[in-house]
Amino acid sequence: MAQRGVREELPILYRDDWLIAVHKPAGLLVHRSDLDRHETRFALQILRDQIGRMVWPVHRLDKGTSGVLLFALDRDVGRALNGQFERGEVDKTYLAVVRGHPPESGEIDHPLARMADEHAGIVGGPAQTALTRYRRLATVELPYQVDRYPSSRYALMELKPLTGRRHQLRRHLKHISHPIIGDATHGKGRHNRLFQALFGCRRLLLAATEMRLSHPISGEALHLAAPPAEDFMAVLERLGWRVGHLGGGFK
């Protein structure tokens, strides 16, 4: 958060005449939401003030999630990008630290009910198809008893949502009993508190690290990337996981 009297700015990952991508920090909403009515800071307004012009959000990141966030600089371009996201044409990659040791790879095919949000113009409704692909990148076992076992297991996962349901990754990881660390809604409080005590970690350990799409004007392939934020990386290093290259270089 910016100090009083100092204008807050977001790191810009990419910008041209039609698009701008930033690295959103954890704890910042993209725009107003019914889920956090008390919040006064939004990435949308911060970026508008920062670059001095209107921007249009084309997708969402949860408040607790850090990483690549894309905006359009033109309303019509924004609609075109919305279409790519809605049709599942955007390839998104996330990193997450989860409880337990999940299988090495797999898919989570579990419908999710539509969550309502008046500010975002989203109406609640019945369950919709939701699909997430995952890959386990690293594991660790810590000598601390949290549940009934004498030690606690955790894993680093690469997640690829093939659909765009709200809180999809958090809800899907809960569904397979490997909730994301730091998730106060869908996770396990005892494991969250262990990470707070050991690593001073008070954030959701979920980061949007890569996005691949077609440029809405030129049609060229566009690759947007952001390494995990410093607070996320600090936890990975404490767990003994080192980054070789973005998107899977862990050991």
C-alpha cells in the first residue's frame, strides 16, 4: 500500500496502443465487489490514475491472488478480449502452494455454482461446467503436527483453468482436499496459521504467472509473464524450492 501523499502505482508488464498488463499485488481488488464492500483501493482506479486515461478490465483475479492482470485501453478492444476469455481461448497459468501431496498431474472436472456480484454485474445461478488441469512441481514435509499426523505435507502446483468460473482454482483445490494455503474461505485455518507462524505469510499463495492469447488487433501471439511476487517467492525459498525458469523450473 502506498504511503500517505505518495501515489500508488502498479508495475507495468506490457503496454501498447490497445492493451496494458500489470502485476497486481495480493490484497488488491480489481474493481468494486459485493464480497468486500469496505474496500476503497482498486486496481482499476489505481491504473487509471497512474496512466491518466480510461482502462477496461477484461478478466478477474481474486483479491488475494497476485500476478498478471490485463486491461484494454479501448472499449471495443475490451469486448474483443472478453470474447477470447469467455470462449476459453486464453491460456492461463498459475502457481499455488497447497496442503498435502496431490497426484503428479490430473484434471479436476467439477461444476461450480455461479456466484453473484452486483457491482460486477454478475447474477448467481446453477452450477456451470468447470475444468482445471494441474501438475505437481515440488513437495515438502515439515516436522510440525497440524492434523492427526506427526508431520505436515505441502506441494507446489502449476494450475491451468480451462474455464473461467469465479474462485475456480480455490474451489477446485478444496474439492480434491488439497486447499491452497492462505485461503481463509476455502482452506484450512490450522495450516494457514502454521505458515503465518513459520514464514510470516498472511497472503493467499496463488499467483497468476503467465497468460497467452491472440492480440485483438494484430492477431499475433502475445505472451505475458510475471514471476511470483517477492512475498510468495520468500515462502518458496524457505520451503527449499528454487526457481529455475518461470512455469516449472523448480527443484
